Amino acid sequence: MTAPRPEDDTGLQGPYEQGAYGADGAFVAAVEGLADPLNDPLPEQHTSPWFRSDTAQDDTGTGVSQDAPPVDGARPQAYGGPEQPQGAPDEWYDPEGYQRDWYGAQQAPAPVPAAVPEPAPDPGPRRVTVTPPVPDETLGLRTADTRRIVAEPHGRSGPPEGPAPTGRSDPAEPFEPSRRSEPAAEPVTGGRAERRRAAKGRGRRPAPASAAAATPAAPLSRMEARRAAKAAKDSPAVVASRVVGEVFISLGVLMLLFVTYQLWWTNVRAEQIAGRETDKIQEEWAKGAGKPGVFAPGQGFAIMHIPKLDVVVPIAEGINKEKVLDRGMLGHYGEGKLKTAMPEDKQGNFAVAGHRNTHGEPFRYVNTLTPGDPIVVETRDAYYTYEMTSVLPQTSPSNISVIEPVPVGSGFDKPGRYLTLTTCTPEFTSTYRLIVWGKMVDERPRSEGKPKALVG
């Protein structure tokens, strides 16, 4: 549509009245008024260089434009031109008046919006951004600057081009073929909760859809199915490696259990058995049994006290590993060539053996004894106190001379009442033997009470 034509209050002018463009600068002003591309006539309209006065005669014959309201004073130039002083001729381009002057009154054409470019043909579907509902939790935090929607297209960086999206498709927006397959970016409102959710999802890429899920695989033939099943089976080397690995793992677990059993459980069991055996010996003494003499293998007859090591352990006849030593007790050398004296004998060597590790380990720290440390042997009738005199750190297991009546290497040179302790060395092995000797220094009947070594 053309802009309304201002009318002059002085009177009406005809379409070709002489002097319409005679004023100085009128034609230049009219041409400058056409410089604005938004006010130029559309291509389908008349583009005649002729100009028409504002007072051109209309089709009614009155000579006055029907759509031009009278205006007092100075009026702005049509189409954004410079203002004209009052009384200056109003010249402007009127294609409708031009057509009416030459061809008479015509039916008014359909109004055409001015300065609207013809939209480009629609190449395909467009992306439509829908404004999501505003969460209730952010209604109290929204302000004028946070009500706008910021939507950044997927795969693009930098600020969006043009005005911010309003939630509907703009018909004048140019279509970009490269963005046809791109998913629409999720709009982000200015609320605090929305900004947090957008920050969490920023930088993540959508997982690509699996081609196998989109297209179902074709069924395999019988031969192909057999080949696929054969390829899925593990090779003999893989099976063998798995078997070997499982065997090693099982062996490792068994070894760990065995070590736990040897170092921990055997001590627990041996201490329980030794404690019960000590109680049994004391009960027999209270009943009058256990007189000095010959005892059966495995029978307990005495109790040894080592105050420095806090050891209280029963002594049984024999050095059998399963019946005596592994039960947490000390064994008396009393059989065959290894037979030694008893504590009540007036002369001889009382020799005993015990574990240094596992099975109660009564001699675990016997190597820490020093000369003068007391060792007490308790029987039904008396307490026999020995003092540690010397130690042999290492010797062969077959060296039985260390338990003779006068032990070899002990420093004793004549018969007497001696004590010999034997155990394995180094720790956790039985390669050698550790020997500790002692000499009796006191004999006290039970009726006189405990010796000073046990009381103090």
C-alpha cells in the first residue's frame, strides 16, 4: 500500500497542473524520497518516472484525494524524505493516481504489503522450536532479563545469528540444508534450576544409534550358522590357559589356607589342649595319683614354669610328635638310647623337647634366656628350680651328646643334676637344633609352698 497523501489547505491541484515540479529542489526531493529501498514500489507495480501532485483529481471528480487528511503547518516528506516548509508543493510518487489519470477509474487492486521481500520457496521441513513450560520452582526467580529463551543449535559455537527465537518458525528465516538432520537444541530458560540442568548436560554428545539395531540382520544359512558357532568356541589354547589359571588360583588359595592353619589355628588348638592337660594333672595330684616313677608314653606328669617368658606348659612322657609335641606339651626323653633322668633323681640330666613355632610354640623365645634366669619344674611332691647356664645356638639333629648325663658342650665337667631344653632352629624350620642348659639350684617340697622364682 502507498502512504496516505497529504492535502494542501490552499486548494486542489490537477494531475498535470503546470508548475507541479517547477519549484526549486522539488524534483530532487522527490527522487531522494525514493532512495529508501523499503519505500520503493514493488516490481509488479508501475515504475513510471512521472510524479503526481498531492491534489490530483480522484475518480469521483472532486479533485480531492479521499484518503488524505488535512494537516496544519509543515508536513514531513512522503517515504521518509526531508520535511518541507508550509506552502511548498507536495510532490510524491503515486502509481495508483498515474494509472487512474491514464486509464480512468479502475477496480482497486488487492492491497500489497510494501517493502516485504518475496519469501524464498520452501525447500523442505523446517525446525520448529517450541518454548517449554516454565518450571514452578523457578517462578520466584524470574526477572525481565531471564524470561528470554536462549537456544544454541547443536554442533555450532558462538552467539546465534539474528534475533533470539520466539518459540515459532519464522517464515523469513533462510533455510540451511546442512542443519536439516541436526536435532533441535533444548531451549534453556533463565531460571536457576534450568541453568543447572543445562550446565550438567553441556559438552555431552548424543550416543550414536546402532546400525544393527536400526536394520535387522538377515537370517544366516545353515553353513554360515555352523561357521559362526565354530568361531564363537574358544580354541584349545584358550581353554588350556584358563584351566591352568584356575589351577594356580586354587593352589594359591589352598596354600593361603594352609599357612593360616599352621601359624594361627594350630596354636589355638594346642593351647586349648595343653590347658586341659595342665588342669588334668593338677586334679590327679589333688587325688593322690601321679606318684614318681615310670609313666606311659603321652602321659603328663609335671609342669614347667619359665617366669621370664611367661610360659606354663605340661610335660608328658616321650617325644612323639602327634601325641605329645603337636598337642602343645613338652616331651621328656625317656625311651631307648634317648632316655634321660627324672627331676627327682639325685644325679643325671633331665632333658625335654618342644616346638619353637606352631602347635603352641612353648619354646618360641627360649633363645632370649640369659644365665641366671630361673626355670622351675613342678611335680606332685616338690618344686625343682634350675638356673640357665649356657646355650648352644645351633647343632645337628643327630647330635645326642647334648642330652648325656654330663652334656657335651654345656661347660659341665662332672656329674650333677642338670636340665636340657631342645628345640628347632632357625624359626619355622627344623634344619638344626637349639640347646639350652641349666643347673638345679633348689628343691622345695610342695608342703613348703611355691619357690621364690614363682612368688616374686
